[in-house]
Amino acid sequence: MMTSPENNDAAATDARPVHGRAALRRMLEPVSVALVGASPNAASLGGRTLANLSTFPGRLYPVNGRHAELAGRRCYPAVSDLPERPDCVVLAVPQEAVEALATECAEFGVGAIVVLASGYAEVDEAGAQAQQRLVTIARRSGMRVVGPNCVGVAHRGAGLLAAFAEFPPGPAIVGARVGLVAQSGALGLGLSQAAEGGMSISHVLTCGNSCDIDVADYVAYLAEAETCDSIALAFEGVGDADRLSRALALAASNGKPVAVCKLGTSEAGRAAARWHTNTATDVPGGWTPLLAAAGAMPVQNIEALMETAAFLAKAPRRRAAGRGVAVLSGSGGTAILAMDAAARHALATPQPGAATAARLAAAVPAFGSPRNPCDATAQATRNPESLLECADALLADPQYAALVIPWGRSQPARLMDDIDAMAARHGKAVCVVWMSQRLESATTEKAQQLPHVALFHSLDHCMAALAHLVSSPPPLAQGLRPAE
Amino acid sequence: MMTSPENNDAAATDARPVHGRAALRRMLEPVSVALVGASPNAASLGGRTLANLSTFPGRLYPVNGRHAELAGRRCYPAVSDLPERPDCVVLAVPQEAVEALATECAEFGVGAIVVLASGYAEVDEAGAQAQQRLVTIARRSGMRVVGPNCVGVAHRGAGLLAAFAEFPPGPAIVGARVGLVAQSGALGLGLSQAAEGGMSISHVLTCGNSCDIDVADYVAYLAEAETCDSIALAFEGVGDADRLSRALALAASNGKPVAVCKLGTSEAGRAAARWHTNTATDVPGGWTPLLAAAGAMPVQNIEALMETAAFLAKAPRRRAAGRGVAVLSGSGGTAILAMDAAARHALATPQPGAATAARLAAAVPAFGSPRNPCDATAQATRNPESLLECADALLADPQYAALVIPWGRSQPARLMDDIDAMAARHGKAVCVVWMSQRLESATTEKAQQLPHVALFHSLDHCMAALAHLVSSPPPLAQGLRPAE
């Protein structure tokens, strides 16, 4: 059922500050966590959340009056019985029980609560009023409230999975790290599955109905966190666009690039959003200028979000002097496709200078192309040295800001190490585009985990990201990867 | 090195017929195959091709004067020593040895030869002349010549892998089958890897330098073959655009839809193509009108090709009366994204009629949306009956030609069976869009293998295909999946 915007947005439209790291630290970097509604039933909400929290390296307190012990831990009857004030309390309880528990937590000095229950502003007027009372508790006490109607949050650097959803763990967090902010829990879950392909996703932060904490707060938190290198943001709307602008500006000034997928770009999409979270999806002048002014990069569709964010995490901090894109391939067909995609995104693909051309001619077989695109031919697959020599020659050419390597077949994973090192040495963006329908391999996983070489599965996504890179105004050009 | 177009295209611009199934049957449906240059060295060209041919169910003859037996088979000194005239002979020999062998094969009555060697028109003038001599042999004898400079062909229905490249086998060929035609071998290899995700790819037909057989011939063959349901075509250019038009028209009149990715849509891409295969990439008036007139569907980028072709293989033969698209989701966020993508492709997404709305309202929880998009909420994950009831209600609404189900999390594979059966019952297109970065699962593989439900990994690819479906002129609307 759709409720009126006034009820749903009342909390969000007043002039509260953007909650950055100081405000969200207890929630997202907790030393102690309690779970109210912890359950021995593995299929229940409380049981699934308990399992997810079981690897938390800090102090974890199950709370449930019907058990003395759960999962090998002492179980407490109530939050106020705990031996300390927990930083973060997850409420895995029915909607009816939430308000009294929220009050108890606020009075006890809890840092933040995560409300999983639904049945609030997304349902009816009574739910909207119940949600507003949670806001009042948050404002009075300073205790932060995540949700309600929320799947939870994950912060892998803190070993925290305060969620009933099973976010995929993925491999170890290495290389360039993406912090993911998703208003929708289901979308966050799907997007976070990029971790299974090797992407280092440091955070998955969802906010459900956003009664107190919304995507702007999460962006501000990540802007100030040292545990991620870029931010991926998917959102429908916010109650106060100015708060989001400020959060994005904070990210830009902290050198933390943001890729954004705005949901509800169409009238039909906005109508659906009003039925969903009922957050304001329009801003005067439209979202694109607002996002651009704040230095964020809007992506063309949701499929582009994660790989674009990973690219931004790896892209060099200083934009190169040249604005051209060079293409290096072992296959003529993929080289042509790359040029077509570059043209679609209005990227310049100049021919190499004389010195570069001479180096290419020496490295490429007679039936290859010592030009841009450089077709090093399938021989490059068997002779990585010639491929690397071509890459080095193209990256040394001052006309080029970036090198794109579309690959149509598996390449040895170790080659990625050499390419990554070369990207770092030249301080230019290097993108491998996996031109295969077989999307997972040891090589792609390796590329995801390296700090400089970016991996795309779509030439269009790649060229859109490079177009953003080379056309960025100075504030954004500065807003890339901090020095290490 | 780039050669002049005259040399390279001379063979292709004369008025030879389009070689359909009758002309290519011995090559692609052989009873007997010989491999010249068969080798015990598994890493060599001849050894790799021998391994690929080893599962051929017909008669296979290794030919190599230095061995009496290879891979458990009697080995012959020459093609003319074979006990029969083989339908197809693969020449895994150096360029210098090809011409004499081609002449021997033609005189012996071989149906077709596959020339893997490079060193022809793609290299220099001498190579172009050598290639022209192969054309002359083909024209005089009627023996078909594939290549040169070609990775080979695969036809899974015939158990034929006449290639040195290892095309992925994928699971059994079931459901709707896609025949893949790729001018570039490397591209064909990458695209064919969709088989590993469960797509039924019946053929992988590459043509390298296309001296005698080009993509037009392959399209004509597949148009007449009963072993595939749609055609995926990726090509740079053809010597004679009219031949390709005729082949596409044949496919349309045989009810075999074709998805096309034309390489070289940009000036820079066309320049790269001239360096690559040097086939003519331009036609008067441009390719898009030509392809549209022939009833083919151009895709927006190479990443869309395979899933669009699989969709076309599964789409109902008769276009529904309505032209609207309905969206059914278990997540509000993905529903909004689907509406945005529909709007990008100018698809109508009308609200359901009164009877449909009443059925939806009865099936959807209070906090869901009994409208278009229909958010059946996450409860649908736990209660497939309500999801199926919503799907049935929407498909019964005459306004809708198609139903799109974007899913952000794993769904049970068996649900796909029910959805597939429902698509067949209503005779409408049903597309599942896998809104996950984890691209492989038992559920996606299941969906790929079902005959009616189409699987996409991109909302944009899905909506582009549906826009093609609902806006097709009558010839194309007829040109879909023959009655079973």
C-alpha cells in the first residue's frame, strides 16, 4: 500500500546533519554487538542473523529470555542486562516488539540499532506513525537507527555481518576496495555477489526505509573511512537531496570516487518507486547535474555499477595529460569492437606517435597492426613479451590517457601481474575487457584483486568510465585514488 | 600488413550463389572426415585438431605419411590413398603445403576443405595471390573451401569439431538452440563460451579470410538446417552485401530469427577492420536499413548478442495482440530498474486491467504492489505460488505481449519449469533477468536449457529485444520460432 509522502518523508526533510564516520563508527566499527531475538532455529530471522554474526571478532551478546546459552555464548534476557553498553544492537524481532526495545536501547546507551522488521511506512498509515516514533527516539537520544524494513549491513574489515541476508563473503579483501551503498536490500544482495568473482567489496550498506540513516549518511561514512577506495551507490531517492550533495562533495574532497546508479530515471520507474520506498525521487533540475556537480559518475545502467566503481578505485589519481585511448588486442575482431565502443562514447583514439609506432612495428608480427588499435595477433597469446612490449609502448605515448585490452579468450593469470605493474609504473588507467561469455576464471579473479588493472565485462561500460575519466573537470580529476 | 581491397575482395564480388544447406552439407554434416597433418604431438596444430575430431561419430581418417597409426586409427600417407572420398578434409599444414593438397582434394572428390593456415591475404600481396588460387580451385571443382586463416567449425548435432580451437562443449543440446556465425575466430571462441553457462549452441561457424565460404553462406546453411532455432551473427563485412541480404531473407522466410552484431559501426572501427580482414564494411545506405529490411535484429553491442539470439530462439512465433510489457518482481528496486530500462527502449508498460488487478491484489501481500510493475515482495521467494499466480494474471492480460521477471537473488531452479510452462501456455515472451553479479548458477543453467523462458543478464538487453519483438513489422513477426 502506498502512504502519503508527508508521513514517509517527514523524518528526512528536516535539517539534520550528514552522519559521517564519527556518527556511524559505533554501528559500523563496533567492539560489541548484541542480537535481540537470537534463536537456535537456523531458518528463523534470529537464527540466520546469529549465524551471520557468529564470526564477529569482537564481543557478541545473544539476547533472548528463553535461552541461557546460544551458539556457545551466554544468552541474556534483555539488553539492559548486558555487562556493557553494546555499540550496535540488531533487532531480529517482530514489528510489535521493536519500539519498546528501541527505547530500552536508547536509554541504556546503545550506539545504534538495526531494525530488520517490516510493517512500517511501506505498509500503511499506522506503520508510518510507528516509524516516525522510531525517528523521535533516534533524534532525542542520538542513538542511530538503521531501517526499518532492512536486510542489514556488512563491513568486512570489521568482521561485521549484521544482517539476515547472506552477503557473499568472496575472497580476501585485497587490492582496490569498493564500498557498496544500496537503498534496496535485494539489490544490494545481487550487487554484492560481484565479490564471488573476486571483487574486493569492503562494505554492503543497506538502509531499507531510511528513517534515520539514509544513503547520504553511508556515503559520508565511506568518504571518511580508510577501508575502501571507491563507493558504489544505488538509490531510488532521498528525503533531502542537499544532504546527499554534501556527502558526495565530502567524498570528492577526500579523493574517494563515487559511481552512482540512480533508480527511477523514467516516469514509470518513479511511479514504481513511490509504491516501493516512497522516497522523493525528483530534485529540481534533475539528478544528473546534481551528481555531476558533486563529482560523482552516473552509470548508464545497473549492470555497469560495480565494475565502474572498481575501475574508479583503481584509476590513477592524476589524470594523464593526453585524453586519447589506446586499444591493444590479440584479435582483430575485438579490436574493431573496442574502436566502435570508444566512438559511441566520443573518446578520441589517435594513431600512435612515430616513436611508439616504431616500437609497435618491431613487436608485432607482419600480419598484425602496429597502430591504434594494435592487433598483436594471436601470437601474443603465446608470446606475452610482445604483448607487454606493445602495452609499454602505448602507455609511454603522451597522447594516451588509458589503455584498453579486450580479450576474447583466457589469458594466463600471471600476465595480469605484469600488466598491473605496468599500469602503476605509467600512472595511467589500464582496463582489461573480458570479451567472453564465460565470465569467471582464475584470470578474471586475479585481475579483480590487483590494485591497478581494472576488469570490465562490457566494452561499453569500460569506454563510458574512460570518457568520464578523460573529460572530468579538475575537481573530479583530483578526486581519484589517494596517494599510497 | 594491409593489402589493397581489389586483391582481397576479388573472389567475393562476383555473382556466385549463396551456398545453403545443399552446398555445405558434406562439410557440416559429414559422414567421413580426414585430417591432413594429424600429429601425435598434442600441442601442435595437427595434434590439437586431432584431439578435437576424436569424438566424431562418423569415419575419421588421419593423414600423415610419417605414421602408420594415430590415436588408435590407421593413418594414411595421402588423401588420395583413402578408402573413400571424405566429405570434409581439414588441412592442418603450413601455408606452403596447402595449395597442392587442395588440388589433390578437389581432384579426389572431397566435399570441402578447411584451411587453418594463415599467411594469405591478411599478410601481403603474395598471400593474396595464393588465396586467389584457392578460390580458383574451389570454383572449378565445386569443392568448398573454408578459410584460410581460420580456427575451424563446430556442429554439435553432427558431433563435429573441425577446429584447432577448443570450443567449449557445454551441456547437452536441449531446448532452444542458437547457431553462431562469427567471421572472427577469436570472437567466435569467446561468444561460444556462453555454452558453459548452459546455453544450447548448436554450431560455431567461423570463416577467417572467407575466400570461398563467408558468413552469408553460413547464415543460409543455418536458415535451412533443422538443428538450430535462431542465428547469432557477428561480422565485420562481406564482399557482396546482396548475398548476405539474400541469406537473411532466407532465414526470415524459414522462420529462423537472426540477431546481428555488425563490427565496424564507427570510422575508427572500419579503419581497424580494413587492417584486419579487409572485407568491405560499408554498404550504400548503411547496414542498419539493410539488416532491418531482411528481418534481422541488430544488437546494441557484442555483449547482447548471445542472449538476444537465445531469446529469439525461444520467443513465440505469433506476436501477441498487445504491445505492452509487464514486470513482476520480488524486489521493489529491481522493479524500478526494469521500468527505467523499458522507458529507455520506448516500451509501453500499461497498468493492468481491472480483472488482472483484482487477481494481483489477492495474491500480493499488503506491502506489495498489485500493479505494473508488480512487486510480489520477498515473500514470493518463500511462496512460489503467489509469484506464479501473479505471472499467470499478467500473462492473461491482453495488454501485455511479454512478461519480464528481474531477480536479484537466487531462485529455486524448479520454479523455472513452472514459468517455462506458463510461457508456453500463454504463447507470450517471458524473460528472466538475472540481476546478480554472480552470473552462473543451477537456476540460470536451467533457464538457459528450457524452451520458452529466456534468460538475460542485462535489463537493457532484455528490453531492447522486447522492443524489437513488439515493433516488428509483419514479415519479422512471422519470422519467429516455427510451430512444433
